[in-house]
Amino acid sequence: MKTLKISFLVALLSPLLGAAQYAPLGAITSWTDGYVVTTDNDTIRGKVRVGMMVNDAPANAIVRTADDKKVTFKSDKLRLIAQDIPKFAYATGAIPREREQVIFERVPNPRRDHKTALLERLSHPGKLVLYFDANGWKKNMEYTFGNFTIGTNPKDLSFVVVKDQTNARIVKKGTIDDEHEALFGDCPAFVRQYPAATRRDWNRFGEIVEAYNQTCVVGSVAN
């Protein structure tokens, strides 16, 4: 039964994966290996599941430690939730093997006056990081699969893009050209390669962000 559900899910996800190479997977509500990092910077490892979602963000996380104790953390006490993707989820080939975890991080959310919230991280760590902007996905039809909802025909897709861990902005297809200078203008080497961005670049926006991080950042210093 589990395999059938995943197969159907992947069929619906295919348009999303074609439209954006960094697609959200959603929090995992069953037990899986992982860890949480608290706002006090403590790391607790074990089996992790998200017990409840509010506004597409985890409202809590439950950790079952090695001694079989269960500890529940409310979202405001968490800085990061990391959950290993179950091996059966790779069976269809829709999720790349190099993507090993679902990660939620506490970052400024421009849709909430830049108050911090746990958002799903969609790219590798770097000077620029992409996060899932749940409110930016417009859908014609929805199907629910356990802990997350998939739109079969998204009209628009947007990201929360966080620069230097503090500066957050909403970027979508219609504004990618306006955001080019703010996101990439501090790196002349990158601008020489990508002097502008247009709506036609939207489907590879994630790749452009990765190229920026690789071209312009050595440690924490931008070239």
C-alpha cells in the first residue's frame, strides 16, 4: 500500500519537478531518523516526527531518544528540524538520491513582517538559500497525501530567499529580473556570467543560486 501511495504521489509531483528543480517535500509525520536543534543551540538526536502543522510550518516536533524517551518541542523552541527521507521514497526515482533529508530552519519570513518561522529549506546552505514559500503557490486543484498537499497545476511558484542569514525577500517568476541586483550584484564575477535574469530563467533559478554560492563565496567571504 505504501508503494502505491508513493507512485501516485510522484505522478502528481512530476509537473512540479519539471517547473522547479527544488520542490518541497513537506514535514514527515511518521518516525524517521533525524535531529532537532533548539533555540538554546542544543542538538537532540533520535527518531523524529512532526506532530502538527500550522500554516504549512511545523507546530512541534517529537523526538524519541535512544533510551526510548519521547520529548516534544514547540516550534518557538526550535531552530532546526532535520528528518532523514525514508528509503522507500526513492523507489520511483522522483526524489534525487543526493537529497537525504527534509530540513526546516528558523529564518525571517517576509510574509510575516520578517518575524522568524520554520520554513522548509530547498537548497544547499550558502550565502543565498532558498526556502519554500507556501503562500506563494497558487493551485487549481489539490490532493492531500497524509502530511502535505500537492497542487496538480501550479500557476505560480515563489521562494523565500534568505541572504547572509538575515536578509529575506520573496522572489517569483514575475520579479526575478527586479531582484537580480539585490541578490547577485555584490559579486562582479557572477554578474559577468549572468548579467541579467528574465522570466525565461525562472525554471533554473535554483541552479543560478547554486552557481552564485559556488562562484562568489569562499568560506563566508564574497568575491
